[in-house]
Amino acid sequence: MTLAGPRAPGPKFGQSVVPNLNVRHLCPNCRTDPPNIVEEYSKGDLVCGDCGTILGDRIVDTRSEWRTFAGDENGDDPSRVGDAGNPLLGSNHLDTVISHKDGRSGIARDLNRAVQRANNLSNGINGKTNTAILSAVFSRIGEKCDAMQLPRGVRERAQHVYKIADEQKAIKGKNENALIAACIIYACRDAGAHRTFQEVCKALKISKKELGQVFSVIKNAVQASDTFQRSKTGTGHGFSDGSNNAQESTDALLGRFTNYLDLGNAVFNASKHIAAEATAKSTIDGRSPVSIAAGVLYFTCVLLSKNASAKDIAGMGGVSESTTKLICKMVATKLDEVIRPEWKTEYAAGYAQLAQLGRVNDSARNSRSGTPSNGKSGKTSTPAPAPNTNGNGNGNGEVKSSSTLSQEDAKVDGDSKANGNGKT
């Protein structure tokens, strides 16, 4: 029921208007509730389906002009608008496509061959990929980035990296999947959306060795192009050097692993602090970021008594279970230095378990270091026999005293003088 009085003030300029769901459109003639209103797209009218009253006219149709059927032209949408222009393709990114529907006369086949020869000729002259092939590669990069749930900025950076490598003539003879994977890795590092080599290799179905080789080529090509651009115009392309920051990569991987395993923000914050302290103490310095992230996350789960096994964490990170446990033991040796003081009492059970693990690791290390090796054979050396206090040296391993040695030296010296010229 509506009360009489002044109307409530409306929203300010720029604010969204909240729709009133109590307002319904009814036909003024039949007043059927719920209304049966039909929109006639051919005439642009709103018509009551019960009595035929025209409720509105000149309705604008926002749909595409043409309808798409399942068997028409490979399912392409024949709407009047296309994709947005890509600045990496230049102003001549439009291409001519010849239809194959020629009534089986063979004209379309000959025309397609002529277009293919012209494209091959242009590639041989310029040494670069033509616009059609480059556009197809950009589409594949976009598909792989969408499959890996990467943001739009990474996709655009990866396309730009591929364009630079093509201009530097660094893609000739390389596997296309490896090139796309290398461009995605470089773009991820530049944008801060870190992905491991294992993840990209799994998405593109290539080997890690091949990706590493192609990534080195792409990295050198981008750096060479950036140096040339700086010397020419004073400003580069804006890309980083492609190196991997271990601390940033570890933090990013920790965030992703804790999110995938549903461990919560408390585990992420604690593992981030422990990883920074352990790296600063040189406990795990030199390890790969993915190994550090997996080992530190397992260490944090043990400390906070979370139900996450080393096998689950290792499978998520793509590392072995033994490596995860090894890094956890290495961090446990510096337990009091990598955790906060209040965690000792707050997580007493986990702290006691990690302290025991650190002591076991220290004892094992000391036992290995306290047994010296004898050359290459690995045999333990026997200690020298104790000197004989009687001073009677013989060939049975007894050592003569210093006074006995000095008397024998003096006797030998006197005998040599008596013989003359030192002859014996």
C-alpha cells in the first residue's frame, strides 16, 4: 500500500537505477495476469497475444542480421561485425578468402592455388610470416591462454613476443607448439602470472628439453630487438629480460597451490613468511621455485596440523614426493629461525613434530660427516698407533722418543766427521 506524501529522492547522477520488480506490464484492454506479450521482430511491434492490442512499436532489434545454422560455412557467425583490429597485424590484416562452392567447375581450386603461390612468394621475399598465418598463430595463442586460465594481458604479451621473434627471423625451423609455449612462458614472467615449465609442457604436449631450447632462442631474440629499439628510438618494447625471480615465483606458486588444495589464507600467509625466511637463511637457496613452494607448503601443513599429504602437494606442483620431504627436512633444521615466536605455543603439536624431524636430520648429517673417507675406495682410515713411552723404537709400529732420536742423530754426525769427506 502506497502512503501519501512527498516522493522519496531518486538516485544521484551517475548511479545505477535499481529496477522495481513490482511493476509489471499489463495489457490495458484484457488485463491478463500474467501478461502474454509477444514481440514481432519483423515489424518491430509489441503485441498482446490474447487480444491483439499493439502495446509498442519501432522496437530496435539488437540481434545479428543473419541466422546461423549448424551446417553453414563451418559454423561461422555471418554477422555484420567482426573481431576488433589487432595492432600487431598492421593495417593490412584483412585477407581474401575464396569459397569452395563453384559448382564443381574447378575454378575455386585454381584460385586457391594462385593465392597460395602469392603468399609463398611474399614470404620468400620478406622472410616473414604472412598476415593470414600470423593471425592463425595468434588465435592458437589465445586458445592456449584461455585453456590455462591466463588473463588477457598475458595473451597480448605472448602475441607480441611471437611477432618480435618473427621479425628477428628466430622461428624458422622451430616447432610451432614449442614456439607458442616459449612465448607464453616469457609473457607470464613479464606479467607476473607465473606458470611452471611442467604446466606449459602439459598444455602444449611438448618436452621440457625442447621448450628450454626454444625459450632461450626467443629470449635472445626479444633482448636483441629491445636493444636495437632503444638505440634507434631511445625506448624499448617494455619487456623484462625474461629471467625468473625466485621469490616472486615462489609466492605466486604458493598462492596457487593453497587455492587448489583449499588450505585457506592462514596457510598461505604462514608459508609465504617461512619461504622468505628460509631463503634468506640460505637453507634452501639454489632450489627451483616450484620445489621450494612444495616443500615449504608441506612444512606449513605439518606445523598447522593440516590434512595435506606430501603426495598431494608434490602431485600439484609436479615434483617428486622425496624432493618435497627433503626440503621440509632442510627447513626444519632452522625451525626456530624461520617461524614466528608465537607459533611455538600456538601450534605446539606441529612444532614438536618438526623439531623432532630437524633433530633426526641433523643427527643423520653429523653421522655422515663424522666418518672420513680413505681415498676413492670409501674405506675408513685406521688411527695411528699410540707412541711407546719406553723410547725403544723398532719396526713393529712403535715410535721413539725425542731424546733417543737426538742421541742417534749426534752419533751419526760424529761418525761422518771421523770418516772424512763424508764417505761411508
